[in-house]
Amino acid sequence: MPVLIVTGTGTEIGKTVVTAAVAAVARARGRSVAVLKPAQTGLGPDAAGDVAEVARLAGSVTAVELARYPDPLAPATAARRAGAAPVGPEEIADAAEKLATEHDLVLVEGAGGLLVRFDETGATLADAARLLAAPVLMVAPAGLGTLNMTALTAEALRARSLTLAGVVIGSWPAVPDLAARCNLTDLPESAGAPLLGAVPEGAGALAPGEFRERAASWLAPRLDGRWDARAFTREAAATGPSGAAAEAAGTP
């Protein structure tokens, strides 16, 4: 799995922190890691972007950003408003392939959801994944409404003959409600793919050293971690909203 695409069911759901966790665990295993952000939106030229945040949390990774647009919009719209060239799937795939020749793992973090438009042709991150023949890791919220978004994203991947590696909950609440606890069981069914982790809310605010120490406890063995989906789900069901399951995941 030299290239892994990280997408989400929407925006602001924890993709960057999940990407950092995957990178941190891979680095702990001695693997070289590159993180590619095709399009960063909503930031000025001097602000630290998502790849910088991944590098801060995960440690020594190669951080690459292909384009940056100031408006916090979909990449195609943000590029048009800025009068700048968009980033197409071929450019994304070329950059990822070059990084893969020098790194053990390349993480490509999308913007927003899977089908957000990157250029005027309507190309999306899914098109880049197809060119790369790369598996896709989906980041999803924990609570109410996540099942529909997860199912739609999974359906879009299947329609394009793309492989869904699994789902990671981007922010597991300290006190999970009924919906969040039930979704631990229902998310794999909606996705048609395994649940591969749950990153506790607030993980991105941890000191980098502590983040790296805890990251493996948030991710399943398929992502080189030690998180156990069955045990976590069983604990969540048994403890209810007390937050004990969240503590077992390493909530800050």
C-alpha cells in the first residue's frame, strides 16, 4: 500500500488528524512517509496548512502542497475565484507516484468529501485514486447523520471500482451519545468495509510527542496500530455515555 488516499464524508471531520495518526504510526514502524495535499483552500500564503499540521503532529514526514487558494471553498471554485490554475487528477497522480518512488508510504489528503470538484471538468479526488489504483481510507463523524454520508461515499467508490480500505471515526466524543455508540456497529455495514479506528476528540491539541505515543491505540492493525474494533464497540455498549470507552481509546 505505497499510496493511500484519505477522504471524508464532508469537511471539518478530522481528516488531517487521522492522516497525522496514520503517518505517526507508520513512522514509528520505521517507514518513510510523504503527505500530499493537492489543494489547500481557505488560507493565505504564509499560514500553516494541513500538511504542516501533519508534520507537526507526526514528526519527520515529507510534506507537499500542490496549490493553495485563499477562499474556504471547493478547490475548483476557490481556484476560479483566485484566477489561479486548478489542480487536476493527472497532476495529483504524477506527484503521488514520484513521492512513492522515494517513500514507503504516501498519504494523499483530499479537500472536503470524495466528490468535491478540483477543476472545471468536474474531476475529483476519486479520479486521482483511479489513476493511482490506490485504496481509499474514509474518515467519518461519530454521531447522528453519519450513516447516510458514509453509505453514499462508499457507493460512489464502488461505482468507480475503487477500493475502500475502511473507515476511521475522525473525532470520537469523550461522552458518546446513543447514536455514536450504535454507529460503531452500523458504520461497517453502511460502508461495506471495516472500522479501522476512532481518534478521540481533541487529539490534535495534544503535544506532538504524546500524539505519537498514543496514535497506535487509535488505529487498527491494518493501519499498523493496535486498536480493536470489537473490544471498543463492546466497551462502548457496556459503559453507555460514561466516557469509559473513550478513555480506553486514549482521549486527552
